[in-house]
Amino acid sequence: MDPIQTANLLHTRRQLFNRSAVGLGTLALSSLLSERTLAEASEFPSFAPKAKRVIYLLQSGAPSQMDLYDYKPHLKDRFATDLPDSIRQGQRLTGMTSKQDRFPVAPSMFEFSRHGSSGMRFSELIPHTASIADDICVIRSMHTQAINHDPAITFFQTGAQLAGRPSMGAWLSYGLGSENDNLPTFVSMVSGSGGQPLYDRLWGSGFLPTQHQGIKFRSVGDSVLFLSNPAGLTNSTRRRFLDDLSKLNHKKLIDVGDPEIATRMSQYELAYRMQTSVPELTDLSHESKETFELYGEDAKVPGTYASNCLLARRLAERDVRFIQLFHRGWDQHTNLPRDIRKQAAATDQASAGLIRDLKQRGMLDDTLVVWAGEFGRTVYCQGTLTKNNYGRDHHPRCFSIWLAGGGIKGGMTYGTTDEFSYNILENPVHVHDLHATMLHCLGIDHKKLTFKFQGRHYRLTDVHGNVVRSILT
Amino acid sequence: MYLNSAVPFPFLSIPFLLVASTSHLLAEGELDFVRDIRPILSDTCFQCHGPDEDKRQADLRLDLELPARADLDGNPLITSGDLEKSELYLRVTSSDPDLQMPPPTSDRQLTSIQKELIKQWIKRGANWESHWAFSPPLRPTLPEVANSIWPKNGIDHFILRRLEKEGLSVSPASEKRTLIRRVTLDLTGLPPTPAEVNDFLADDSPRAYERVVDRLLKSPRYGEHMAGEWLDVARYADTSGYQNDGPREMWRWRDWVINAFNDNKRFDEFTIEQIAGDMLPNATLSQQIATGFNRNHRGNAEGGIIPEEFQVEYVVDRVETTATVWLGLTLGCARCHDHKYDPFSQAEFYQFYALFNNIPEHGRAVKEGNSPPYISAPTHTQQQRLNEMEERLQELSREVKRNEPALREALTKWESENNSDKPFDSLIDDGLVRAFSFEETPSGFVDGQPEFAKHGDGQAVVFDGQRHLVAGDVANFGYFDKFSFSFWVNPTSNERGTIVSRMEDVHRSSGYSIRLTNGGIAVDLVKRWLDDSIRVETVDAMIPTETWSHVAVTYDGSRVAAGIRVFVDGVLQSQQVNLDYINQSFAADDAPLRIGAGHGVDGRFSGMIDELRIYEKELTPAEVKILSEPVTVAEILKIRRNLRTTTQFEKLRYWYLRTHAPQRIQEVFIQHRNSQRELQQYQESLPTVMVMQELKERRPTFILKRGEYDKPGGEVTPGIPDALVPQKESISDRLTLARWLVAPSNPLTARVTVNRLWQQIFGTGIVKTSEDFGSQGALPTHPELLDWLATELIRLDWDLKAFLKLVVLSSTYQQSSVITENHIKLDPENRLLARSPRLRLTARMLRDQALLVSGLLQERRGGPSVKPYQPDGLWKEIATTTNYEQSTGPDLYRRSLYTYWKRTVAPPNMAIFDAAGREMCVVRSSRTNTPLQALAVMNDITFLEAARVLAERAFREAEADHLARINHAFLLATARFPDREELKILAEAYEHHLVNFQNNLDAATALISHGDSELKHRLDKAELAAMTIVTSTILNLDEVINKE
């Protein structure tokens, strides 16, 4: 066969953001042709998916469940009393509070009320979220094993506490590939200043080929690194540049016959298309007044959570597979009432607005939305306790998250915790279970999505995970 | 039979496999247990019938021959040649769900081809071989080949033999230009210069190429290139990796690696020094620095972590890294349970772990800087300077001593000549930040009107348990700052009361305080009271009530409790440490200095305070003594000489020395003091490096159930798995381990090492899974070649330069990389090497090449990391508190191995090109081809500036016309001249862009202004801009991005 023809045949399957069922993007030629990668990931979705894509609203720092979702009315009577040993059960605490003389109960100072047809309760901090009660499923019995931010958020993102494993989005990119030729498969966005730092590994590809890593959209400078032509180099100059480059590379391809050259040529063209498609995507100027009312005025300010939520919808419209927002600032060890107000105000409307927007556009049915932190917070107070001021330490044993959209039953709560929101009473949901459930919504059996590395067939869910069927439609 | 990844051998038949029937295939092929059967058993059966004792079902074991051939009560698993008497066959072909193996519920199922293979294997006698990698390599004889002219050395015999067998022919030798670019990139990480290319072209001798290779191996660039690769393996970084990802300092270890490669330190020594250099007899500084290898793992400094949890992770990281790098083993898989595939028990994992679990470390890492144990590691130049400074100080000390009699004589003379009744005093003023003598009323009293009482010649301030002084933004010390406080105190109650503080006025809030507690003095340097602070209190000191005491507190900025000293009446107090763990600065930027208060309303002081002096230095004991002397200098002068106390004399002497002593004596005193200070500052500025050390008393190691830090099981002694060495008892510590790693009896190290070097040169190892030589790993494409190379490396006395020379001198290496139709059809992965590989340059090579060809490269070797271009705000965006302070000047253009590596936010133009992330050991990276890479080479300022400077260089070095300039730039980047067609494309491009830029000079100006380097020549802007587009095109050429 003519090398160019061969190359053309091959490279059509080999673009980074390709359509191929295997999502293998641009592995080196060798790997593409090798039997293994195909065998490991060719069968997805393996059953009819409910969701085609995911928008994951990660609330970094760990929101306090008993100040937002997990209503504990009896705690008011126990203000400043010691957390009973029968509840505490000697479980491990972080080094920040383990040496406290006392563990006094800090009831939430916020009012809760009933919402939606199921009458689930929300705190006064999140009225907008409360207004979409019928669309979301609140899990109150989420739990994890990590007790500090870095291992905990890494665990949520990759199914392991330590660095090295692929992130959720990378797994999906690997398993499902892309539906959009001109945009990445996996996009992450960051908002919220201060708070806990984030890390490349949270959207990294671990041991998967690196093209599966998430592309971080930035709110300052180029939204994708190195996207813009430099000052002094116009679009038409770039076009001419690419045409010349293409001629020279094409000549090389004929001379040496390496199909990788054809791939590189197509990657340069794709890069050129991204120079148009990405700015078009991030340009919110044509969004309607009604839309901004939905997400809040903040949405007009690049880099805010609200703006990122709106961008998430635009990415979803363009069939980007996995869209992940990271919003920082929930780590309220002290002055929780003051800080959680700000934090809720910055996120509540836009989170709810996103759900409404997706719904009104008919996209909620095939978009899975997840709102979750990396763990919860303690019922006992860290630092000084007064009626109107308290702090809470990390608490991995129970916390609340919510899901909505593709495959999820709206208007329900799942799982219960004890009177102190300290232990789970029924229906525990582990991080692995959440992952298994998310993959299920996407038509993937979490036990089947594997990649062989260091002799093991690795999974996002390691050797664990059960699909939480009760919350599925 | 070709569905398993671990079966690279018969891939040539893949195209046929898709159409051919199984029986046809088998009839043609030879069945090989290692190649065809063991991988099936390993991948499908070992999980339940393998080495893991806990998970083993039905007491059946298929990873070893003996148990696999067991009789099993008359139902033997395998009966050679008899399918009906082979339970294995019956089970895997059964359709009864109760009998079927693997069970229908298993994730791993056998394909019909695999079943057929098992059938054929049993029919043909079911021969068995143990896993190849655990027996030491035996040196094979060189195979016979038909084409006896082609082989240049042993490598070629093995490669050619296989090609001949598969019906492939070798490629012609590369053109000289291609070859010299390839070998220069491979051995130095940089392309050749035109002069080097010309020299090679001009050299017609048969040894021309070998001379090039010898020159390259002597180049110090070789060591830098090899070190870069080793940094990936060793997960080297400039930050600690978890959460806030604070800085650390390991570049002295990097320098060690560069030097080791350049000095061609034999790989066995290279190994021993890195694993156990500290344990060698009379270990040198260099040998200690080498052990930094095993401290390059991440360290967790997050507040509130449970240190024991992460101390385990550090040890596990060392085990996994060591096992991967030297042994090619996934030993980490035996952390939670016995290994599923390889014969390593969980207990053996912890024996290996015990070898690395004996260092005096703490699970919570230091947030800013190195975590213990670390050592001062001056460079050679620094050590020389240090010696000079020490000599100078000694000299001055001797001079001070010599001056002493003269000083005393002068003082006596002065006393006899001067006589005054004027009261005065003199205290220590050196480093004084602020003194509160309370002779006048300072502003800032709150909760009551100021009150004073007489004290000595002047007055002291009086506090009543409520009233205190808010003294403003004074003494904002943090944990790196040296400081001291000196004051007189006379309390009404000595139970409690804060004398001085800078913190939010809340009980136990963050900041610092000096307070009374149970009659003694407590010093608190606090970020978080419970877990992030240094808190000490005196043990025996008694600050009596209604009596004046002098107190001094000094801190040396060392961030440890031992750095705090408390003196009462000039006497150093022993102290009890309540907490000695601080990881963040305690500086309370927003709080004022308070006198008489701190820790809220219950922390107020009652009594008198006087002469509070604050210093931004650590007072010496002698200085404290002087400060604690209540008698003024004027009064001391009145005391008869023989009645003065020693302290009084010292105070007087100190005053006299600084005010009235003969000039020469004063000068020496000042020089001595400065010299002391300079030496101390210099010592503190010296680089440190984290190293391995052994605890005197061995830390016991326990099996951790499920691998969890808080679930210890039985205790184990240090050792290594039985399967690797029969006499495991001889390996009892890191040093014996290190020596065993490079012992000739070790089955793995040499194979794993040559394989990784092979991978570095050819893109893929002979064993593709260079990280896994175990049961689940890929089989070698050329097992005999692998063993020949391994034994050759040992025969060469572990000489890496000699080994690499062998590789690049082979005909195999020197082939053309042109890909033919046949190659694509028969060997698309190029595992058989019928051609030289054509591979994209690594991230480092790509950037370094652009710097070299443009002339921007700054070749300073070694030293601290530098921060080249990076898009603004990248760190701040996700890492919150840290800012990337980009380097300036030459440091923008150093080789990429010196680029500052922040683990949680890797340098983007490295990460985009698949650079290892440095969070963990990586021995094999992917090699992708993405649009982000295209964007980077087109638009990243690194490459853009290089294009502009390359354009300038073309103008400078090729003056004739633009064709000559294009030719020259092309030559610099590719080692060849463009052909007529290429030149035409580029020349027309130049002409096109030139017109554009001439019509838009602003654009031209903008384009040639990117980057910090200045335009060196006055060139026509439009011409330079147009040439910059051309040179950028050249830097983006596939040929330039690849080695051919």
C-alpha cells in the first residue's frame, strides 16, 4: 500500500479528540495497532447509557453537611455538650483536633425548611438548590476513607489516595472517546480563590496515555495553553504558515513513509480549528439576559463558579464528555458561619441555574450532574464555640452530595445518618460506589473498564464498588 | 493465540489471525510454553490459583510446576498427552456453570483460541518451564546468520537472525547527516552543530563514526542528558508534592547524578552509592549525597495528617521504586496481600520494606524546605570559601585574644584618667529593633490609664490584670526569623500572665507569646495550638513575685524547639517541650505587639515590667549576661575593681571596648563579630540535601494487614523474596541489599538496566514492559539478545559509556529509519528492528534543541533549579499561595533538566510532551502526538523566541541573501540542507511574509519583540519578522520534532 494512503487510513482514527469508539486518540502508531489496547476498551458503552456526559461540580475543601443538607434538629438542645463516646466510637480524628480536651457539639445555626414534592429539607443557605429539589437526589450517606484534603480529593478523582492513577475523566476519555472533533474530551475549570490547593493529577491521566488527561480551561490568558497566535502573527499568516508546513511535512511523509507524520499534520490542523472553536466556546456575549438571570450576575465575570457553570453548559452542548468544575473555599475549620455564607452565595444560584438550564434545553436527561466535596465536617466544634460562631474539622464518615440528570431519580434522598450526623445508619455509599454508579449511568460496567499496567488490570473502582441502584431511574 | 499483550513474538501473523482458522495457525507454529501458555494461566488463572495464599481456591496452584502436576485424588490437573485425564482442559472447556473455569462470573474469560492452545499444549506433552526472568542470564553464543557481512557486533547477530527467520531484510545504512543527528541526540540530548556535521562528512576513515561516538561520550552534555532520564526514574522534583506542595532542595543530588554519568561511574558503584552510600565505611559527602535517591519521594506536610500513615507511604515508595528501577518487579502488589502473579508473599514485601524502614524520619514532612534527615552539602567552591572564612575567623579570634591584655590595660588607664558622677548605662544595641524603657509614656494603653512605678534610676510600667499596652506593628517575626526578647519582670502573681505577645488576643490563637506559667516562663510559637506549634516552658525556673527578675528569650530561626532558649537572670534554663512541630510561619501580620497581654482576657499580666528590648538576632549567652546585670555602667565604674562581679566587669568591658578602647582593638572586635556573623550566614545559606541514614536501634517492622498503617501483624526481619535469592539471610540491611543488586548472581538488575537503556535508544525495550519483568509482564522479543546484553554489561564491568557505544556502533542502530510498505504490513511496531526507529523527541530534547540551534542555550552545568518561561498565573491559579517567579537573563535558557519541577503543577511545555510527572517512579512514558503539542511549538514563547533568535543567527552567519539564510537555519535544525523543493517552499513563504510585514510594520515589530533576549543586531524589522516565520516553520517540521 502507498504509505500516504496507509497513513490517511490510520490517522482518521487517531486524532486526539476523535470519534472512534475506542477513544484511543493518538497513541503511538504501534500501540494503536497492537491488539491489547483495543481489547481492553473496545466495548463501551456496553449497555444503553442514560447519560452521554458528566458535569461534575466538585466543592473543594469539604462542605459542612449539617449546615446544608443533613438536618439535625435535636442538636440545638445539645449545644456545647460533649459528643457521646457511643457516637464517637474512638474513630480516628485529624491531628488538628485529636488533642482537643473536649469535643463539644456545635449545632448548625441555620434554619432548615421543606422543599419540593418529597419535602426534603435544605438549609436557608441554599435556597436556589432547594428550589430544584425535585430534580436532584441527595445522598446523605456518602463516606470515604481519607481524612485529609490531598488524599481525599485524589481518592474522589482517581479511586486511590495516592498519586499515579487516572482521573475519572481520563477513564471516560479512554473508555468512551470523544463526540467532538474540535474540543477536548475532558475539560476542567477552577474557581474560588484561596482555600485548598489543587493539583494537575486531579485531572491527570495516571498510567493511561497522556492524551486522556483533562485540559484545564483557564480564565486568565489563553483558555487553553498556547492557544493564541502571538502578537504580530495574524490568522492569515498562521494559515499560510500551516499550508507551508503541511507541504513540507507531506513531502517528508512521502520520503520516509512514517504514518506518524500524517497524524502530526492532522494535529496541526486540529490545533488551528481549536483556535477558533475554543474562543467561540468561551465567548458568553451572546448568552441571553434570561440565562444570566438563571446563573446570576457573577456568570459575567470570567473565572467565577457561575461563569464556569455556564461554560459547562456550553461544553455539554458541544458534547464534551467530562466537564469538571473545582470550586475552592469550603474548608471551614474556624468561623464557619461567616465563611459558609459567602461560599453558599457564590455557588448556590449557579448550581441550580445549571440544572434548570440543562432541563429547559432538554439536556438534563442525558447529562449526569454531580455536586460533591471530598469529605464532610465534624459535628463537634474545632476551636471556640458560641451560638453564632464555630468551626468544624474534617469528617470522612458521612457527608452529603447530590446528583441529578441522566439516569438519576430526582426528588429523593438516600441514606440516613445518626442524630449527630457522625455515623451512617443506613445505605452507606462509598466513593467506589459513586464511581460505579456514575459509570453505570454512562453505560459502563465498572468492572469491565480496565487498563493493564504493571501486570494488573486496573479499574477506576479498584476491586470495589457497587452500583447504587435505588437512585437510578 | 495472539490476543495477549504478553505475547509479542508471533505478531507477524496478526493479519492472518483475523482470517485464518485456529487449527491452521497451530499447525504452522511451534507451541512454546513460556510464550503461549504461561501468559494465559497468569492472566486468567493466577488470581485464584496463584501465589496469593489467602485467595487461593481449592488449594490449587498453577504458577509452579509441582503443584500444577499434582494428582488431586486421581483427577490430575494435567496429564501429558491425555486431554480426558486433564482436569484443566475439562474445566476450561466445560459448559456446566458449576464446573466451568474460569467461573462464568469472572471478569477474565478464555477465548476459543486460548482454549485451543491449552488443548494443543496438553496434547503435545504439556512441557513446563519456570518464569524466565528469575534465573540469572546465561551468555548465549552468537547465532549464525546468512548475511555475514552486515553484523558489526553481537547485537546485530541476534537482530539479523530473527529478521532472517521472519523473512524481513535489514534497511540500508543511514545517510551520514541523519546518523550524526541521531547519535548526537541520543547520546547528548542535543543536535549536532554544522561544524560537527562537516567534520564527520569530511572524515572518510572507517573509524569516522566511532570517533564521533567517542567525542559525544566525552562531552559533558552526555552526563546532563543521561541525568535527565534518571531524574524521571528517580521521581526527582523541587517540591514535596502533597497539598501545598512546598519547596525542597535536592539539586545537590542532581549534580551528583550528572557528575556520576560524566565521570562514567560504573553502574554497580552508581547503584551502591545511591542505595547505601551512607553505610559505606567512612562515607564521603558525595556518597551521602547519592542516597538522596531514596528521599526523592513525595512528602506530606498537610496539617492534621496522621504521621504514621504517611511514614508508611514513604517506605512503600522506596520499596516500589527500588524494585521497579533495579529489579523490574511490581513488588508493591504484595503490600496488601501475597502477590497475585509473582512468587512474593506479603511477608516478603515487608521484609524488603524493613530494609528501608530504618531511617530517622517523620511522617509529616516539613512544609517549606527539606525534611530530616538532611545534611549540609556545600559544593566544592562553597567548601573552599567556607574553609577560608573559618580560617579568617580563627585568625581574628587569636587576635582578639592577643589584644585582651592591652584592652584591660587601656581600661585601667582610662579609669584612672576619667572620673564622672553622671549616671549612665549601656546595653546591647546590636540588632535592636525596639526598646521600651517606659521613662516616657508610650501611646497605646487600653483598658485603663497607664501607671508607672519607680525602678532603679527610672520607672517601670505597672499592669493590673486588665490594662495593657497595644504597641503597634512591631516585631512581626516569623519562623525563619532570628529574634530575642530581654526584659525585667516583677509579677504580683506568677501563676500566669502574658508578658509580651504578637497574636490575635484570643486564648491559644496563632502568633507568638512569652508568658508566665506556674512560676516559670513559657514560650509559644503557634500556627495552630494543638498540632502546628513550638511550645516550651522552663522546668526549674522560678520568677518570684514582688521581686525583679531578668528574663531573656532567644530564637534562632531553626523551626525547632531546641532553637528557643530561655535565660533567667542571665542563666540558661532547662526546658520542657510541650510540642515541637511547626510547619507554617506563626507570623501574625494583622495583630499588634502587646505588652502585658495575649491569650484573651484571662491572659492579662499583673505586676511590673521594665526595659523590654526586642532584637532581630539571637542574643549570645554573653550578651544576655550583660543585659541581666542591673548595675549601670556608671555605677560599675564606681565599684572597686576587685569587688566587681564577673558580669559587671564584662558589661564594663563591653561598653569600654565599643566606646573608648584604642581604635585598633575596636576594629578587630568589629571585624571578629562581623566575621562570626558572616560565617554563620554563609553556613546557613549552604545547600542541603535529604539523605538516607540508619537509626542506631533498628525500628521494628510489622506486616501491615491489608497494607494499612494501623493494622500491624507479625514482626518481620529485613530480607528479600526467596524466589530471587536462595540465601536471603545474607541480606540484612541496605548495604547488603545494594551489593546484592549488582551481584552477578542477581537475575534481574543487568537485564532490567540494559532493557531500559535499549528503550531509551530504540523507543521500546526488548521487554516492552520495562517496569514489569514478572509473570504478567511482556516477554522479550529477543530473549537471547537481552541475556547477551546483560552479560555483556557485566563483562564490561558495568561501564555504561562502553555499553552505549556498543549499541550505537551496531549496524542495527545505524540503519535508515525509512518505513516501507513491508514494514507497515509486517512489523508496524518495529519490534524486530528491520529499520531504525523514527521517534518524537522527548520534552527535554525538544526544548533544548530549540535553544541550541538558536544559540540561546546557556550551558552552565549544575546548580539550583531555574524557572524558564511559563504562562502567567499557572501556579497561583491552582496552588493558591505560591507564585511562579520567572527567572531572568541566562537562567531562562538553561537545559531542561534544570527546570524547576513543581509536582502539582508541572512545567506545561514539559507535561504537554509526555514528560514523567515526577510524583512517582516512571520508567516508561507514553509518546503522544496531539494538537496541544502543535500549539506549544507554534506559540509557546520558548519556541517563538528561539525562532526569532535563529532567524537573527541566520542573518548574522549567512549574509548573502535570504536563500542562504534559509539554508543555514535549516541546516542548524536538521543537520542537512533543504532540497530544491523545500527551499522553494520556504523561500516563497519568506517572500510572501516579507511583503505582508513591510505593509504592516507594527506586526513585524510585535513579532520580533517576543522573549526577554534582546535583538543583537539592527536588522530590517520586516525581514527579520518574515525570517522568524520561516524559522518557526522549520522548528515545527516533523523532521525537527523527531529523530530520524
